[in-house]
Amino acid sequence: MSTIICTLLQIAFWGIIAWVILSYVVAYGRLPSGHPVRRIYDALEKVMQPLLRPIRALIPSVRMGSVALDLSPIILILGISILRGIVC
């Protein structure tokens, strides 16, 4: 049972990393909606938003001039890493 949980936590960890990287590619690459990279990003977005929404409600984005830095993916990665350390 713990190997299944560890595998799911590992998939979630790498899914967040992929989502963050693809968010930059989509934002600055101006990809059309039918592009395969955009479809992967949209699928990851649907999975990540329910996980990130409660964290965003507690911790707002950090304003740095005209740019806002969203810390919720970093906090989620940290939480997953701590949970993996305990469970795995």
C-alpha cells in the first residue's frame, strides 16, 4: 500500500514541475489551443487547480513591482516532499 502512495506522490511531484514549466511555455510561446503542448498543459491545469486553490486561499501571491509571484506550487511541492519523507 505504501508503494502505491509513494508512486502517486512522485507522480504528483513531477506533475507540478511539468505544469510550472509548461505554464511558461504556453504563456510566452503563444501556442494555439489545438497544439499538443497546450492540450497537455490544459489537462495538468485541471488536475492541479483543485490542489492549489486551498493554498492560494491561505497564502496570496507575492507582489514584486508589477509582477505577482504565485508561491502555491512551491508550497505544494514542499508539502509533498515532506509527506514522501514520512510515508516512503
